[in-house]
Amino acid sequence: MIHSRTAEARHTPWTPDSWRSRVAQQQPAWDPAELERAVAELRSLPALVQPGEISNLRRELADAARGEAFVVQAGDCAESFEDATTEHITSRGRLIARLARGFAEISGRPAVAIGRIAGQYAKPRSAPTELVDGRALPVFRGHMVNGAAPTASARRADAARLLQGYYRSATTLNLLRTLHAHPAGQLWVSRECLLLPYDRATLRNDPASEQWFLSSTHFPWIGERTRDIGGAHVELLSGVANPLGVKVGPAVTPAELVALCARLDPERAPGRLTLITRFGANAVRRVLPELVAAVSAAGHPVVWMCDPMHGNTIRLPSGIKTRRVTDLLAELDGWFDVLAEAGAHPGGLHLECTPDDVRECVDEDTSEVGGAQPLCDPRLDADQASALVRAAAQGLRRGARPVP
């Protein structure tokens, strides 16, 4: 089944709208007229990122694929519209830059700084509804879709929020460019490609190269729930010039992953595709070796990136979600060991973190978790994120191999 769908996708010409014939998962129940108005306005608005920036990032990611650089991708699980302020943007941009600099100083290898920022306003969910005081309500899907308040009016999918997300992304990106225009270096922005009408509306064609690019972020990624090779998300992003990320969980098979690489990286171009693995501390040593071997044998020069966050989320008896830093470190350690044994280059680290004074992830004892809950998943604080980055830098130095 996988091979027949792959062949169909390969022989069907890509267009900016070819995704519409595919199954589109994780899409809200928009009002059609409201969505049409929002999309029409979005298509008239300027690109947030430019083709030259995208080309530059691909070159840096190509260095990471060859083992000549390492990606530090970090930021909030889900951004809030309320946080598109000077203080919040500045503190987050500085944290991401500081983590990248810290990695470079310890490892001696250049770091590519990518923020989960300037557009990470939507999140996939495991169910379309939830029970609140015995009432079924649409689930909160992020501020680009609806509000978090547990009321029917707040949870209605409002397409006007797509425009609000665009303008807040523009504000965030403009301030980040100011902050990082000098010695701090380039900070790239990334987000999950989830809301397909928004992504289609922000596609632009570059007259110089005649290529289509996603103009709303430098580095889009496809989530674990939407990476179906025959689905709409893979179809849309397969035709853009941006470098792409794909989240890969423990259920993927080597054949599925190789087929996905062939669909998204048919030219086997370094810097085109990043595989963001999210297995959990107990699965990484069991699952990753066969995947690395299969992708390497197929000749895809991917960036291997470790996301130790999503496979290690636990829920306390109170219902609060948290993550143990010891579990995150264990997955990272296993990831480095597997890649070293396979002779593959470790390419990056993907963290959910915040500069705010929070206690959402715990170092040892889960009873320490406290304070307000995050908008979505638990994040590392700045000290915890720095500890993970130090561990990654030390792991790279421990298992470094000569670059051919």
C-alpha cells in the first residue's frame, strides 16, 4: 500500500493546489465564507521571509547534514497571541541565541539557531472535542484557530484568527531581525505546517528561480500526526523550496521512512530534509538503528535531529503533564550512541523551552511540578534547556568522527 501511494504521488504533477485532492488531517471546522475572506486577504499580503533567506538556511542545514554544523532548535510548544510583545519576543530570541552560542562554545562546532517562533500558533490534537463539566466542546487548537476559554463561543474556529497570526508573526520576525542583525548572528524561524488554507495562502513564486516557497516561515515541519505520505501536508510541502523537517515517532517503519524521504527529498540534496526523531528514552536504542541504516542505504543525506521532549511526556494522577529531565537526557544519550555506531552525523537538538520562571518539567521528583500550566505541553526552563544543550555538546565531542 505504501509503495503504490508513493508511485502515485511521484507521477502526479505538483501544483500549489494539488494537496486539495488528498486527505487533510487535523483541520478545524471553519466557516467557509469566513475562511474564503481570510485566505483572500492573506494572498495579498507581503511575504514574511524571502527566497534568499531560505537558500542561506538550506546551505547551513547542508553543513549540519555533513557533520560540519549542529542545529539548535528551541522555543515554546505553542505561542500565544498575548505574548507578541517586545518583552516576550526579546527574551525568547535571546534565549534561543544563547543556547546556540553555548553549544558552539562547548562543542567547537558552528551552531545553526532556529526558533519555534513567529508563527507557532496552532497545534495538532488527539481528538476534535473534549468534555468540560459534562459538555462536549471543540478542543483548543491554538490561538490561530480558537480561544482557550472553555466556552462554545471561544472554541469556535474563527478564520479571522489566521490574519491575526500573520500580523503577529510579522511583528515577531521584524523584532527578531533587529535583535540578531549584528554579532548575535542569524536566527531562523520555524513552525509546524498544520493549517493548510493558511499555508496555501502564504505560498509565493520566486520569479528568479521559478520555484514556489512557503513565505510565512523559513523552516516548516510536518508533525507525527500528519506525515502520511499520501496526505495533504506531505503533498503541499513536497513542492516548496524551503528546507523541511518531519517528526518521526516510534511507530514508523524503515520502509515508510525511506518512502517519505523519497517523496520529500527526491534529489537527495543535503540540507533539504531534517528527520526530527521523538521516540522516548525507552525506545530510542531499539527503534533508531534500523531507521538510520535504511535512510543511509537509500542515499538520503538527511539532518538527524533529536527531539527528546515528545516521547517522554508523562501525566501525573492530578492530570498535569510533565517531563523528567533525566528521561530527556537518557534519550539524548541513546540517540548519540546509535548514530555513532551507525557512522551517521548527529545534526541537531529540538527543545521546547521558555525563559519564563516556570516549573513545568522536573529534574527528579515529579512532585516538584507547579505553577500555571503551559498553553500546550510542558517546557524546560532556561537552566534545564542549557543543561540539555551542554549534554548535546559533550555528546558530540565524545562521539565526533572526522568529516570526510
